[in-house]
Amino acid sequence: MKRLMMAALLALLIIQTTNLVKAETKTSCEITQFKIVLKSAADVKEKASASSKTLKTYKKNKELSASGRTGDWYKVCRSKKTAYINMADVKEVFSTDEKALLKKFDRRKGVNQVLSVTGKAMIDKKVTIQTYEKKQGEWRRALKKMEGVIGVENL
């Protein structure tokens, strides 16, 4: 019986290790944060520079997955490597809730940054934090989505 239990535990450990190795093989560019859509035909560059080598040119309305942003360049995955596309060529895809939130701030002069803290209910302490900024006349995500805790437990 002990040998059977040990064999089962060993098999489980091997399966878990295999799953960890598979998860670790994903490159950082393959981890999608949000979607972007091309406003016009645009080049995907090897580096975040207009003079960098062009890896591919996409047509207008092409939707891509972005893993983040560096300066005025979005990071996208191309052949399992990070590539870049200029901010001026794309718009971000927002959820219905994000669109409604950002629309409220479009009408307010001088508001160029928004911090959104949301939970499932008013009494939730665990929240999701998202930041937005207006760049080149459009709302864009400023930082990656973060999990947070607000309030404190009674001591």
C-alpha cells in the first residue's frame, strides 16, 4: 500500500513539474495584457524605433494582442519574440465598462489621467486597479492591471 501511495505521489509530482515547465516556456511577449487595432497599415518593428528593421506590415483593422507598452510603442509578439508597433498607428480595444468610464472623463477639461479601482461589491477589500492616460488624443492604458487590497481588518 505504501509503495502504491509513493508511486501515486511521484506520478503527481512529475505531472506538476511538467506543467510548470510548459508554463515557463511561454515568452513574455506571449502573455497578452490587452488588444489593439490598427488605424491604418502599419509596420511591426524589431525594436521600439522608427529606424529599426521592419518585421512585417499589417493592414488596417488588423487586431493584435499587446503585452504592454514602452514609451510610444506597443509590445506585440512576432515569432515568439517581442516586436513593436508605433502608438500612432493603433487604438486600444476597451471593454464596455472601460469605454463608459473613460467617456465620462472625455468631457472634463484638463483630465489626462484616470485611476480605476473596482471590486465585485462595495464591501470588497480585494480590488482590481487599472490606470489610463490620454496620449496623442486617445485614452490608453498606462500600467498593467494590478490586484490590490483596500481597507484593513479589525485588529
